[in-house]
Amino acid sequence: MFEIEIGGKPTHTKKTMKRKAEQELAADRAEKRNKPTVVHIIEDDDDEEDEEAQLSSQTLSIHDLLDVNNLESATLSTYCLDFDYLKSVLPIHKKCIPLTLIKHWSKGVGEDDEKQGRTMAQIGVSPVCICHPYLLPAYSSMHAKLMLLAFKGFLRVVVTSANLSTFDWECYTQSIWVQDFPEKTTSSTSSNVTSFEKVLLDFWTHLTLKLPSKWLTKYDFSDAKVELVASVPGYHTGKQMEQYGHMSLRQLIKDNISAEDRKLLKQNNLYYQVSSLGSMNTKWLSEFATSTGVSYQPAEGQKKTISHSPTNLLKIVFPTLSTVASSELGMRAGGMIHLNSKTLAGKEFPRHALCDFESVVKSQSKYLAHSKVMVNKSEPTLSRGRVGWMYCGSHNMSQAAWGKLQKNNTQIQISNYELGVFFKQIPTNAPIPFKMPAREYTKSDEPFVLESVNDE
């Protein structure tokens, strides 16, 4: 059953909406002529295509990624798990594919009670290790979507926004970053451990409760096209502060974007498209904006005043109620989009920073996005090309995902496991799934709020 992270336990409303949607999905399939785009974020191949053509051509299915005929073993992490769907795309019951399955867990009653730890199981002909990683006592989630797919001679690393469910892969726009890494050879040019490898091994160790990671070191990650951005639950101090959450993103921007380019980008709007908005206040929004290299300015006056201050450059792309209502699945799609009424009513909620989601691809305009994509880029000039950076992954706009600074900024507290990728440069015609500049909310616009949907 799919449930989106809300900082705590999933709500009954979300469960019911998702169940209704899945029950009607089979009937809808026969009538659909277009499927939602699953965006394959890759390095630019310098083809001169318009933005829509670029996005349409760079799509992948989960079957393309798994390539089960050649797959030797797999590690998959997911917030929610539709086990029937997993077996339909990964035939572990018929073919021996050793699987490490990392998923969110929560305490319940009776059969619903889950515990931290590892469990070994035999599913069909495949050995499966199920991992429930450490979570904080409250408001903590395993929300990362990572695939480590071992083939003969190489490892495929996939970072996506999609959970292991039919709904995620067939009804929503998602982002996928994928790269294949060869095994090291005796002629490998570098023996140094890259930052990509360090983050990957550290994240694996946390997700699997310290399963051995030596098997990963046989692959050569020196040609990684991106850097990994990880969040791990806990209270991180000292040098660890720079390893996780928005402080990791801050450090990556500092290390990879020149001071001159950072100064230029500080004058630009930063667009952050998400599917969930958590509790936020002005202090944290300013903290997050600082890490992303822009400024945040709260609106003047009452909380619902539309006052687009020119000094607020943090733009949050989140669908309006009208956009959700007119989507392919209508209000049923709301189970994947989360903002609760209490958060919206917060005195310091950044309503003035909201922009509506509109798909770049016209044929996909009726589909909503479950992707999480952050972009800050300048337009190219005669004297210099485009500068900027991009993020895509699992992080939504919340303190739980990115962390919050504490104790006079000497500690960052993070609630969730999250994973994304940081592009040091934005490829030309990068397949960004939403229109830029995004349309800012008007006075008549309202963000989609889950409780506004009839649960009957």
C-alpha cells in the first residue's frame, strides 16, 4: 500500500485514496493513450532538440533498468512496497536473483508490528535480505529510492524518485538518474576513493545496518558524472555535518561552483519542484535558502497575502488544487501529493513562494509529478555559456528530509533517509520536467490540500 511521507505515520485518508486509485487503475489503462513520462536524467549528448523533444526521448521503464535476463543480484530501497508489483518486474520466485530489500517500517499492532533489523527469507528460488534500518523514535522515515544492480562486469547505480509500486511507475512523472560502473582492472588509473564512492558506501552501511560493503569497492566509480546527496537520521556534528542533508548540498555547491558563478546564481530564481511540503518556518527556510545559494524573504502582512518580494528567490513548484483536479486521475492522484491543512495554516508558511506545476511535455500535461527536482541556472550570454547546477532525487521540501541546524549551528538533526544526485553543471537542454519560469500562484490559486478530498 502506498503512503507518502508526512513526517510521521501515514494517514488513513492517504491509504484510502491510494486503494481507490489502484482499484480503478486497471480500468483506466485500457483508455489511456499516453503514459506519464519517467524522466531519465543523463549527461547531455549535445543534440540540438527542443525541450519537449529532449524530455520525450529520455524516458525509461523499470524493465529497462532491471534487465532481468542479465541481472545477477539487486539492492532496492523504497519507502512503500507493493510486493505483487515487485514480483511482476523482478521474478525472484522463478529466477535466482539474490535481493537486498530496504524499506520503511513502523511499529503497529499484531501482524502490522515491524521492528528494526535484518530478516532473511527465501522467496521462490531467491534469497532475500529484508532490512529495516535505524529510525529516530518519532517522525522518521526510510524515504530513499536507490537501486544497485549487479551485472556481469559492471554495476548499475540508479537514484530515482519512484517507489516500488504500479502507481509510481505508471501514473506519475518520476526522475531517474542512472550510470553503469565497470569493475576495476589491474590497469585502473586511480586508486583513490572518490567522493561518490565514499557517500555510496557510507549510505549502504546505514541502510543495511552495517552489512559488509567490500563488494562495492571492486567497481570503478572514478567516472561518476554526479555527486551523491544523502540524508541519514540522527544528530550530526563536526565534519559529519557536511556529509548529510542541506549542509551536504551547501558544501557541494561551494566545492563545484566557482565564487564568480555563485555570485551570478545568487541573483537568479531557484526552482524546487516537490510532491510533498512539510512543516516550515522562516528560520528554516532562510537556512535552506542559504545552503542552496539564494535568499529567502517572507511575505509581508498576513499569512495568505500574495506578495512576491523580489528578494525572495526560492520558488517552490507544487500543484494547485485546480491542477490536481484536472489531472488524468483527478483528485485520486492526491494520494501522491501531500500538504496538510495545519501546515498550510502555519503563520510562516511560504505561500508567496509557491508556483504551479506544468509539464514541459504537452502530451503529458494531464499527469502530475512525483519527482523532486531543484534547478538554479543562468541564461547563456555571448561572453559565457550557461552556468548552474541541478539536483534530483527523493528529498521533498521538509526539515525531516533536509535536516535543521541546532545548537548555534554546530549540529544538524535529520529525520529521514534520503538520496539524490547533484549535477555540477546543467547539461544543455536538460530534461527538466516542469516549465521554467514556473507560473507563480495568484490570489485565486490554492495549493492542493489532502484533507479537501472526500474520503468516501
